[in-house]
Amino acid sequence: MSARSTNVPLRCACGELRGVALDVTSKAGTRVLCYCDDCQKFATYLGHPGVVDQWGGTDIFQMAPSQVRLDRSRTLRAVRLTDKGLFRWHCAECKTPVGNMVGPRVPFVGVVHSVMDHEATGRTRDELLGPAALIQTKFAIGQGAPKDAGVLGVIARASVNMAGWWVRGATSPSAFFDGKTPRAPVEVLSSKLPG
């Protein structure tokens, strides 16, 4: 697998939100398929087809916030499932998920596969991002659901990456926060979501 870096175009389904993920390599981030119930609730809220796989997993590439640029972001919005939950960014027009973040001080954004235009790079998602670790599979749904795989590697790799991003100041510039202030409206959904 090649480790050459690639700039990956980012675009929502309607084209109103566009940008680029800079210097993407399989070694510069961590790819996970997350089956947690919160990722599934976010996908249900969006109602956007193709966000989750048949068992409810979301394909996410964890990278430094400074690697994400949004050139057209008028339609960027965020939701939090609870007042202390992750910031989950999406396009307000077409409901394409963009990514998730803990907050402005944590050097980490999980970019959702559906906003990454892999075809424009001439490489498959697997070639570009490497294999995905499977996490939180206890929340997977349906027959034949997968089991956790690669979790310890994800924890180790994400910890090393985040420490490096922190030291290098890779929390900024951020397409999602201006200092501590979100760049787009944020809605807390706790009262709008089913149990």
C-alpha cells in the first residue's frame, strides 16, 4: 500500500459544501468503522442514505483538524446528541455528514466517508486510507454483524497521532472552530431523539 499523500476533495451530495482534506495518507490518520449507538443516531437524524453500512457502522477517517479546509461552508451546521456530546458536523441542505469532533482543543476530527470524494483521487478508499478497524461492534445491528477488530491498534495509533498533532499545534487553523467558538450553528438534540 502506498503512503504517498493525496489531497482529497470534500463535497456534500448537493455541492453546497466543499473543501479538501490535505495530505491524506493511510499512515497520517486512523480509519475506523464505528458501530456506536451515537453514530447510528446521528445517521438516523440526518436520514442521508449510505452513511452507515448494513450493520450500522460509519466509515470514519480520524485526522488533524488543520488538514481540513472548507472553501464553501455556508451550509455547515453541527448537532450534539447531548449538551456534552461530540460536535457532529453536516450540510444543512442535503444532510451529508462531514465529521465529528470532541471540541476545539482536542486535535482530532473524524471525517465521514460520504463527504470524501475518493473517485476524484483515482484511488479506492482502501488504497487511500488503509484498512478500517472495527470498533463499538456491540452496538452493531442485524444478522452476521462483525466483531471488534484492531481496537488496540486504533487506540495506540490515535494516541500517538493526537500527541503529535497537539505538539505541532494541528488543532488550528480549524474549519469548524474559530478559537473556542463553533463556526456554524450548533443544535443539541437530546430532547428530539428517541430513547
